[in-house]
Amino acid sequence: MKTNSRFIKSVIDAAEKNETVLPWTRGARRAAFIAKRQAPIKRKTA
């Protein structure tokens, strides 16, 4: 049972250290992405 609790503790520690930035998180990066997506499409004229 000791190895199991040690494993769970290491998994929890690793999860707390994870700082991956996901695209749907709030902030300036998300606002810039939404503005870019909503901008009108520029088309080339021939």
C-alpha cells in the first residue's frame, strides 16, 4: 500500500506543477485571437 500512496502523491505533485496555457483560457491572448477571428476577410482583387 505504501507504493500506491507514494505514486498518487507524485501524480498530484506533477499535476500541480503543470502550467500549460490552453487556448480557451481568459486573458489578452484570447482577446487577440477572438479579434483576429472576427476581423473582416481581406480578399485580393484581380
